[in-house]
Amino acid sequence: MTVSDVLKALNTSWDGLTDEEAARRLQEFGLNEIKREEKRSAIVMFLRQFKSVLIGLLLAATALSLFLGEVLDAIVILAIVFACAVLGFVEEYRSERALELLKEMAAPTATVIRSGTEKEIPARELVPGDVVVLRIGDKVPADLRLIEAVNLRTNEAPLTGESVPVDKHVDPLPEDTPLPERSNMAFSGTSVVYGRGKGVVVATGMNTELGKIAAMVQEVEEEATPLEKRMAQVGKWLGALCLAVCIGVSLLGILQGYDVIEMVMWGISLAVAAVPEALPAVVTGALAIGMREMAKRNAIVRRLAAVETLGSTQVICSDKTGTMTKGEMTVRRIYHSGRMIEVTGVGYEPRGKFYLLGSREEIRPLEDRGLELMLRAAALCNDASLVCSGGRYAIRGDTTEGALLVVAAKAGLSLEELREAYPRIGEVPFTSERKRMSTVHLTPDGKVHVYMKGAPEVVLRFCDFIWDGNGPREIRDEDRATILKVDEEMAGQALRNLAIAFKELDSLPEECDERLEEGGFVFLGIMGMIDPPREEVKHAIELCRSAGVRPIMITGDHKQTAMAVARELGMDADKALTGVELDQLSDEELKGLVDEVDIYARTSPSHKVRILEALKSRGYVVAMTGDGVNDAPALKKADIGVAMGITGTDVAKEAADMVLADDNFATIVAAVEEGRRIVDNIKKYIAYLMRCNIAEILVMVVLFLMNLSLKLPPLTPAQILWVNLTTDGLPALALGVDPAEPDVMRRPPRDPRESLFSLDMKLYLMLMPVIITASLTFVFLCFLPMGEVVARSVFFLAMICIELACALNSRSLTKPIWAVGAFKNRFLWISVAICLAMSIPLFYVPLLAEAFNLAPVGLDGWLWALGLSASIFVSVELVKWAWYRAKKK
């Protein structure tokens, strides 16, 4: 629509609404603020933590332990359950902050025109039809259709990912214009960085683009992580096992003539022994230690399970601006006097060198009169400023102008001294129509210089001369053709180009207007700039690929720019899709393309969510990195959201599972490694726990079936709980902190659909319990002639020793212990020694021996117990060694 059509459609005028009409519309449209879904109460949030199958199983175990009179065991289990619930509650409560921060992004006040008078009102009271005044530094308070734009530029990076401030105008645009290209609009949550303007409010509150993002964040349902799904699977499996054990063993005992009540209690105690009380603690402990290790590497994890999810990540969808790139415009090429000069250094830090492109010949700009003049003109025809705070450089003002300041500083020019020596006495400001800016300066020797910068094809029109070698000469047609060709080639490399020119005046101008620019300029050259890739990201992408992780770039920037950056990073840049092209694809068509496309450009927040959904529907575990408000819905939708800590908005951080404190894409690689280590350790623990617990149950059943007419079962309830406490306790926790295996980053990601019970684990769970059962049955029968109490004592000691040996075997399920470093996990060796030392008094302290129905074990009993455990340990390591060698061949 034209401006007049817009005003007519909204029933308003240049004088704005009357206060009465504004009040009426406020009643009709509501407050201009982000609405929240109804908050869940803290109690409901806390109770939701108990819906896990494993937690339910542990609560049942607590009740059974109390029934058996094992109060201490019940208290320990309950403490574990409560700690896990509190942790989950705290994390969930924090995630509710995301929308609060979206509300805070809205401008607190707005300058409006009502009844022809300019006034300041709370931004929440804006209504459609209000005329808002915009000035430099203002935060846009609602979505506005611009009706006046004087050199107006806004920073839309938080909303669209566009790294360069956007020039605004008031002309009509096609109806299907993508969000990043709606240059006659100013959007809520963005800010004015240059010029001034007016706009009429067309959307407020949840109807703004910012509000639509808030709605998408609210709509996203959080899914269970791969770890949570696997733990639920293990919990159900163990629940069924416990029930079967309780009923089966009790019936067997009753059939053999044991007391009914005693057998029911014994069956219950065996079922409790099968429940892994330490499992949530080991999982939580492993994740918490992983969090601490990752924090040391600048990755701050907000959700525990997110650490593990990173280990399963198959695709990383990353925003370009500020994540793969610095988010800081940088001059990379200078065309001057027929030479192409390369400038090193990244971002706003004024460090870098100048080289002749294609050679290592260094150029010293201050020794080249023409190049020094060009850099001086770029720095003076400039309204930005370069500031340093805490060792970090930043630009105040337009980032494109900031890039010109930085390249001048790299050459060794002092910006403060320049502005003092060459005071500005006039200017003809930049406008989107003129596409150029000119400033007038007095030189130290009293001359008057005019410096111009702008689009190369525009600046060239005002140039009658060109700097060639040591000075200016008349410009020829072939010079103009060469310059335009160079400009086109640089633009093809996704560089944003600005031409620089100057002229000398005979005297001070009477007025500074466009007449100053009427010919006589000397063309100095072209500066090409880009938001450059981070230096460490290329290596990080290579590491991701070696680990089987696919990087994808999703950006709001132009397709050509995205492809240029992708090529520089070593990504596959053959195929890219734009937001407009995405809109033309159905969900099914997009699903068919996501395996082929690694670059998506000119995307909106809804496009990012669609891409994620398409990837997830293909079965991928997807991580999404980002820093802007526009990333929040996708960060929440992804299996794991990774926000930038320095440049990231608070909204993005709160919606994410993990925050990178150094904004370093490479930190994600360390997080992937940590996640894989944790999954491996949880798997080791479950394999260790299950094979020992299955062996405990199996040996009891075998001895029952042998009908030995024993006065008491082979193990009493107290003995079963002691074995459970020692073997499921410290050694299991020590396995949770096991160092990573050497090949952890040289194998593909774990399939999220793959069960924790993989082939190697199933082999362990089938073979090891049989071997342990055979060994323990043999020991019991050997010592039975010496008396039931002696046989039970040696049997009990052998079980403890064998299970502790199994803990050492569990350092790796596929590699011998020396291949992963036999003594790398000192905690495991210490925990094994402590558990064995804790068990010795049970046999030799009369009070404890009586409570546990044990007798002192002689030398022959110790030799049998230690010998069997050592032989099982060595046998398992030799089998793993043979397997390991066969796989390496």
C-alpha cells in the first residue's frame, strides 16, 4: 500500500489518533505486550518430576524396604528420589523465564503523535493507527508501516539475523516480500541506528513479528531426550523383572517347604536387590560431572540431559551471523590504483596486515600516498566510533562505517588525531535514494577537502579523475569499465562494496549541499567488506565431520553471502534454498530435500522450525545454535538448543539447553565428546549392574532347584541388601566418571532409536551371569559339607569379590583394560578397595557376623573367592583383547 492508503485503511492521519479514539482501540485490541500462557503452579511442576517409571520403581522399593525393616536403605533411596525431583523442578522452573525475557525486550516508552501533538506514552498503550516518531537510538515499540524515513536505518539482527543495518523507505512493496526484505516496515524489538522517521502502528502485542515468535515458543512441546527415553525403557524392563523375581522365587521356596511369610519377605528383598537404587544417582552424577567439565571448556549446560543429547547429535543447525561468523563487518579487500589488496584480521580488533593479493608481498599503507589518502577519507567520511571496553572492541553506530574505521586503524592511523587534524566543517548526509555521503574538512595546511563514500556505480558518476600510481590523472572510459567489472567480481564474492573519492576545493563552501558534489572528484578505490567466518570454525566443522556430525547453515542473510561463507568454511555450498523457495515446498517435499541441502538463506523463524521438523521426521537428533530472538522457537524445538553467551540475547539463552560462554562454535565439538563419554559410562554402569543382579537372581534359582534342604536361603535378605549397597554404590559411581575411550570422536553418532542394550551389552548379559552363577554354585557346593553357615559365608565373600572384579572389567565393553588405560580411573580402584574393606568386618566382628548369619572365613575360603574373581577378570579381558584385535584387522 501507499502511505495514504495505509493511513486510510487504519482510519488515522499524519496528526495521529485522538486520545479518545486511542482509548477505544486499546479496549478493542488490548495492551501492546507479549501475553503468557497460564503459568503452571510450582507444586504441579514439582509433582511432574515423579512420573518417570524408574522413579516410581524406586518409590516402590522404598515402601518394600520399610516393610522389611530396612529403614536406612529406605531413607537412602528416598533421598536419591527427592534429589532427582528437586533438580528437575529447578531446571523446569528456570526454562519458564524465556517468555518473561521476550516481554522485557519491548520498549518501555514510545513517542507518538496524538491530535497533532507529540507526546511520550508507555509502549504497552500503543494501538493500531498510532503514529510513532523514531529517532536514532530508539527501540521500535510495535510493528510499524513507515510513512516517513529520512536516512533511516534499523538493526534487525536480533529478529532476522541480517548482519548489516537495513535502509528504510516508504515505498510500496509486493505482497509476498519476505520478512528480511520488508524495508518499508520497522519491527518491534529492533532498534534505530541512523536517521529518523515516522511510522503508523499496524500490529501490537502478540500480532507483531516478535509476538509471533513468542507464540511459537509457547507452542513448542518439549520432547523426551534420547537418554530419558532409554532410562524409561530400562525402568519398565526392570519393573517387569522385579515382579517376576518376587513371585517366582517366593513360589519356589514355598514349594520346597520354607515358611510362607519368610519366603514372601525373601522374594521381596531379592526384588529390591534387582532394583538399581543408584541408577538415577549415577546418571545424575555422571551428567553433573560432565556439566562441570564442560563449564571448564566454556559450555554452560542448563539441562542435565542435554549433555547426553549432544553425544547423540547427528546434525548441528547453526545460524551464520555471530555464530559461524564474527557478527562484525570487516574490510577484506581494497581495490586501489589497479591493485587488489588483501587485509588480514577478523572483526573490530584493529590488528591486521595488508598484502598484495596472490602474493605475500606486504604493503605498508602509510608509505603509499594514495592508499593513505583513501584510508583517511574512509575514516573521516564517517559517523561511527570505535570503542574498547575490557579488552573487547565494539562499534557505536553503523557497522559498515565501523569496518572502515577499523581498516584505517589497522593501517596505523589514529582516529582521534585524524578528527582533530582534519575537523569536519560540513556534510551532505547519506540517504537511501542518494546512496552516497560527503563530508567537508579543513586540512592541517589550510586546504579544504571533500571526501565521498557510497555505491561504486554512484560515486563513479562524480569522478573526473582517478588515482594512478603517484597521483591523479583523468579518468578514461576503459577505467570506468574496469572499475565496474571489479565491483561486480567483488560482489560475486559476497563482499559489500563502498567506493571512496575526494576532491580539493579552492575555498570554503558557502553552503554544504549537493552542489558540492558536482564533479571534480578523484576516484581512490573500492573497499569490500564482509561479516567474516570465525577463524576456529573451519577446524571445528572438520572435527564435527570426522565424528559423523553434519553441519547445516540457516541464516536470514542473502543466499550469495551465505554460500560464500560456507565455501570459506569448507561446507558443501553446491545447493542452497531461500525462504521464498521454502514457502513453495510442501512439508513432504521439504522432507525429501533436507538430506541434500546444507545452506538455507533469507529464512524467517517459522522456516527454521520447519527445517528442524523435517530433519527430526527423518529420525535425526538435531542441535540448533543461535543468538537472536529469531532463534528462540527453533532453539526450544531442537533436541538440544545451543545459545551464544556473549552476543546471544537473553531470550535465546533462556530458550536454550546450553550456552557457549565464548561464543565459539568449536566448543560444541568438546561438548559432543563429553556427551559421548557420558553415554558410554551410563552404558558401562547398566551392563555392570545388570549382569551382577541377574547373576544374583540366577544363582538363587539354581540352588533352589537343586533342593538342598537348607535351613535358610543361600543368601538372607540382609546379605542381599549388603551386596546391593557395596556393588551398586561406590564402584558404580566411579564408572560414571570414567575417562573417554580413545576412539570416542572417531565413530559415528549413536542412533537415537538404538537401545542401550546393544549387541556387546546383550552378549555380556547372556554369558557373564551364567559364568558367575556356575562359579558361585560350585563354591557353595564345595563348602556345604563343612556346614551351611560356612558355605554361605564363602559364597557371600566370593559374590562380593566377583562383582568387584566385574566393576574393573566394565572399564570398556569392547576393549581390554590396558587399551583404555588400566589406572586412568583411580576412583574405581579406590572404591573397589573400600568396598572390600567394608565387607571384611562382617565375617570377623561377632555382633555383625550374627546379624548377617555369617562365620569367619579361613584362608582356603579367601583363596577360592579371590582366585575365582581373578580368573573371571582375566578371562573377560582376554576375550575383549581377541575381539579388539579382530576388529582392528
